[in-house]
Amino acid sequence: VGGATNFRNSGVHIKPKKYAATFFSYIDPVSMKMDDGFTEHSGCPVIEGEKKIVTQWVRLGVDNENPWNSFNTLGIKYSDAAEQ
């Protein structure tokens, strides 16, 4: 009971189900633009039982030539930031 995930700016409230997961993306795959806050979310209190959370960040542009650690926390390549 409890433990829902609430996306307040988009009016979505997801109640947890056993063995289910919620996936969402911050970027539009067509326009390649970040959302305008619609993925801002929070977890509601768990009243009974437990809620397990797994987070997997997928960084756009990571490949063999551009490993994940070549980007800063804002997603900007260190080499590009040095040129600015």
C-alpha cells in the first residue's frame, strides 16, 4: 500500500504493481530536446510493505569513442567545455 510515483507537472500518478517497472525518458527522441519539467517526479510514502528502486542513467552520445567518463555531470564533453 502506498509507494506510488507522482509526476506532478504532467498529472500522472503511477501505483506500484508487483514485478512491474516504470520507465521514462527526459529527452524527445525526435527533436533531441530535454523535456520542460514533465518528468519531475517524487515517490509517495510506503504505508505497508516495501518499495525497491533501481535507477539506470543512459547518457546520449556514449559509445566506444566517447566513453561515459568523457562527460561532466551536465552531459557536456570535457573536451568541448575546455574549448569554451
